[in-house]
Amino acid sequence: FMVPEKEGEWQLLLSNNSTSWGSYFFNNEDVVYTINVLPESSEYNEYLTYNFYNRELDNCLLKLEWEDLAVPMKIEVENIHELYVDNIRNELKNYAGFKYDAWAEAAMFCAEHKLNLEEALDWANHSIEGKWVGQKNYITLLAKSKVLMAMEKEEEASATLKEAVFHPTAVIFDVHGLGRKFIAMGKTDLAFDVFTWNAKAHPNQWPVNVGLMRGYSAKGDYKNALKYCKKAQKNVDPKDEINVENLKKCSQLLSEGKDIN
């Protein structure tokens, strides 16, 4: 409910009764929050409209808009990631629980936000070896390695990640993208390992040379980075104009002793 004023702030009343129709059955005892909001001018709206602006994971701005008036209300959710985890638990007890990738995604969500890691490791293991569900593949092994990284079990995480990269289900471009993500995260040594493993798993293919180029460049070894840049230039499809041009730019930068990442 809203209590409008001719000037200044309005009162926004939040009721815990969602079944009463309009203000005809308003009861002050049902009000759980009273908030002061300041109306503002807006573009003309013929009909009463509610719009959501500045949408983020845990907050947004709700506006009531009607004619040339808008009433903004900020909505924030506390402990949003914990709420997500609670929801994930329920989803895994439903249809999603019969899909290995749902367990892997649940584990990776926790790893990304560094929460609920013990249970996340159980979810990752279930995605690999769970009854009726588990499949050992690039996705599930990657999920487990990310959880182990978040738990700071570096040796075990590296071994699991290596197994993921060498698994037959690993796609050369996916692994290359993973290496680039690690560079962006500042994990230069891990990125270099990923690029090196990718090169061993898929030898003599131009994307792995691009990866080694980026890996060496991230480590500041521009000489070797330029070497693999030239190898990539020899293997790239001449019709692939975008990558041909990108490699030319990388070659120039590396020749000048500049990082290409």
C-alpha cells in the first residue's frame, strides 16, 4: 500500500496479507514494514506500470510508474548465495538430480563463491561416480578441480584438472578458453599448465600454439611466445581473416616486448 503526500516523501506499507483485495480490506495489523520513499518525475505512462531497473544478483530498483510520476523502491536480498545453495539442494532432489551436469554446475557455483565447499565436493564426486547419474568427463572433472582449488588443495586440484584436460571429452577450444580465464584471474602458472596439457593432448593444431603463445607471454617470456605465435601463423587457416589479423598484431606486440594478454 502507498500513502501519497502532495509534497515530500510517501509512505510505502508492506503487508503480509497477499489475499486481501486492494485497500478495501486494509488492516494496519498486517503491516510488517513502513518505508519512506521519495517520488520523482518520469516519462509519461498511460497505464499503471511496475518496472525493474539496475538489476543485479542481490538487488534492483523497482519503480511504480503512472502518468508522469514514478515511485522508486530499492529491493535487496541478504545472503543471496546461501539462498541459491538452499534452492540448489532442493533442485537436486528433483528432476535435475538425474543429470550429471546439474551436480557439476552446483559444485562449480559453490567453488566460484567459495562457500559450502565440503558439500560441493560431495556434489562433484556424485557427478562423476553417483549411482544412475555419474559420468567421468571433462565437465565433471573440471567441477571437482575447481572445488579443490577453492579448498586450497592445490596438488589434488592440479591432478584432477590435468585429468580433465586429457579426457577424450575435452574440447580443444574449451580448454584454451579455460587457460585464458586463469590468466585473467592472475593464475599465470596454472594457465601455462593448461596450455601445455592442451598442446600435448592435441598436438600440431594451431589453437594450442596460440595458447602456448599466451602462456609464455603471461610469464614474460616473449621470445618463446613469439616462437609459438609464428607456429600458429603457419597453421591458421588463411581464410580465417580475424585470427590471421589478430596473430599479426600479437607478433608485432611480442616483437616489441609487450604482453599480448
